Amino acid sequence: MKKLLTPFNVLIVLFIASFSSAMAITGVQAEKEQLIADFERAKAFSLEYMEAMPADNYSFKPTEDIRSFAEQFLHLAGANYGLTAMVAGVTNPMDGKNLEKLDEYKSKEATMKAVRESYDFVIATLQDMSAEQLAEEVKLFNAFTLSKGQGFAKIFEHATHHRGQSTIYLRLKGVTPPAEKLF
């Protein structure tokens, strides 16, 4: 019977393990670069949506019991800050502020600035994280365990959801929404 744990076999196993680990980090690095590109695109797309809506319609609500157009985007901005801070374990510069409830943010200019800066925060935070950090697990809302990279994907999904809702606001005001930006 042959001896399985020869020094050569141990070296081969260690080589494969280190190669696999390096490949996993390379994959996370590619994920990071894609996330940054996606958030840059989402930022531009969100700003196009906000630019399309006339300033005097920022307070428009399709029904009284839902958010105004400005509040939709201020909610998106607040979540960009809060979720990014939670996922990455960094300080939320808007901690304690509910942007969608503060009148100072509800003008077209102020809403656009808040959204632009929230995306800048997400992107800068991502850029400062290593591939190893993005692979780390985090628990969100004491209920969901996922990698930090997956957490950023959820932030992106949340923003897409609220921007998508604002399409109806634009249509109800006779504004054609910007063309889709999938790539």
C-alpha cells in the first residue's frame, strides 16, 4: 500500500489550497470593481431621473399616504448612508438624520445634492475596502448573515427599487423617464 501523505503530496495540497484562496480573492476583487461601476451608473441614472422632474413637482405624491417624489429619493439617499455604514462598519455621516422628513432637503437642488453625495459615500467606502473585507460576513438587522459584498448588492437593489417607483411619479406628471441604463 502506498503512503498518501508524502512531502510531495502535502506540497501539492498546499499549492492547490493557496491557489484556490488567491482565485477567491481575485473573484471578490472583480466583484468590487463591478459594484463600483454599478453604483457609478446608478448615481448617474438617479440624477437623470431627478433632473427630468420639474422642480415644482418635487412635492408631488400620487396618493396622500405615500412619499413625495423628493422623499422617494431622500429615502434612497438615507438608506445609501445607513446601509453602507452598517455593512462596512464605518461611521454614517448622516446618523440621526431622517433626510426624507427634513424640509431643508426637499428642493430639487438639495435632493439632488443629497443623493449625489450619498452615492459618493457608497463608492468611496467601497473603494477603501479590500477584497478580503468584502468577503467578510456581516449580520444585518440582527437577522440576515451575508458577505459585505452581498450587502452592497442589497444596497444597490434597494436604490433600484425606489428609483423604479419614481417612474410612475414622472409619468403622472407627463414626463418621459430616462431610458434604461443596464450597462
